Amino acid sequence: MKNLLPVCLIIMTLACTRPPETYESIDWQGHRGARGVYPENTWAAFKYAIDQNMSTLELDVVITKDEEVVLSHEPFLNHKICLDTAGNPISEEEEKKWNIYKMTYEDLQKCDCGSIGNPDFPHQKQDSSPKPLLYDIIKKTIEYCEKEGKELPHMNVEIKYEDGMQSVYHPNIKKFSRLVFKVLFMEYPEEKWNIQSFDFDVLKHFHKTFPKVPLAALVYESGAWEKQFEELGFVPEIYSPYHQLVDKNMVTRLHEKGVKIIPWTVNEEKDAERLLKIGVDGIITDYPDLADKFRKNP
């Protein structure tokens, strides 16, 4: 038995890691396009992600006063990255007064959210840009991919909804979901997008109302996914936890359920390597060029 121990350890190690040649199937997702390189949720960021061969564009949507679907992580103008309608800086104390749900799309277009950069990403390239419509990003993506002969990327669309904030920062779930679904259904191939949210009520509504739409459950907390699935009342197609919560056991058991696991937000090579070895299906990153470190050389 003593002589067999090293052999057993080798077998167990191999069984618990994915060989590098299988990394080509990974769903690399550009977080907010390419937040580490260009202003988040802008065409410049998405174009860069497409050029870096990201298989998926990850993005966030909110709603304006006139019910336009706009790309933004916050439902207000983040003081770190946005200027007001007069081109002036916004203080942290004042940012929530710049409520996108209380602004028309026309007024929102007067606010630049790209030229001052992002202090959390000091190497980000500044690019003057108002917050774009989901419709416009879809059209530009289609046109650019056709022009460059590239395959259309998938779109992972996060609905930024918070219970208790209905009529404050966004409409109710029914209207919010319908507005987002309409744009995606009418403008982008149905097999090329999914909905994600931290709010399980959003996912429950989509599961009931638009049952063919693939759903991703975003989570902050520990990987108690069994209880989370019980709360949902169904098994989502994708489970997206914070990357440090992911271990091999979680990956194995989710795969047994037929669930893909795509953690967020992975910006360090060592973290990506660990996750790839234990078998995750995708990686969401602010730096699309991270994928090149794990792809086969041409």
C-alpha cells in the first residue's frame, strides 16, 4: 500500500485539474467591456473586447425617465467617472441626485462618463463618452463584426435592480424586464444573449415570463448554492459567484447539475490559472488580454 500512495496522489491530482489544452473552450467575458483598459460600458470598451476575441460582452443596464434602456453600472452618475450636464465634476455626496431614472435620455447624453478616467484603473485610456443605449451598442457590435469578419459575441446582460427602489431608481420588475427583453429580442440573435442579476426576484420573473432566456445567478455570499437554488425555485443555466468563493467541489457538484460556473471579476493571472485548473466554464475579467496568457499560441 505504501508504494501505491504516490501513484494514487498523482491520479487524484490529474482528476482534479483541467489540462491546459482544454482552455480553448473557456467563455472569456469582458467585464463592462474592458473596464481596465477603456471606460466601462462604452463602445470603446466593447470594441476592444471584441478585438481581443472575448466570447462574451458583459454589461449592465438601467432605465431612463423616458424608458430607454441605457448601459450603466449604477442607476445614477458615479462621481468617480462622470461629469454633470454642464461638464463639472460631481461630488460623492451629490452623485445620487443625478438619478438616471429621473433623467431623459436627451439630458443624460450631456453627461460625459469617459474623459476623466477611473481612479481605480489608473492605466485606463480616457475616451469621452456619454452613457450609450443598449440598442446602439448592439447595432455597433453587429456592424463591426460584419465589417471585420468576426463572429458575433454573446451578451451577458445584467439587470441592475434593487428591491425597495421601484419608482426611485428603476421601474418595477415587470416593466424593467419587458423593456430590456424587447430590445434584445428584437435586435440580437436569441441564442447570443442571457440575463443575469443579483436580485433573485428578477430571475424568477424572467424564468416564468420568458422561459427560453438563459439565466445567470450572480452572488456575493458564500457558495451555499443549494439553498440559493431552493430560493430561486429552479436551477439556473449559469452560476456566477465572486471568484474567491469557488473551489473544486463547487465546480464538480454544479456540473453534476448541468450548471455552468462563471465567476467574477478575475484580474490576476494566478487567480485565473487556479480557476481554470479546477474546471470553471468561463471567466469575467476587466482585462480581456488576460485570456491570451492561457490560449494556444497561433
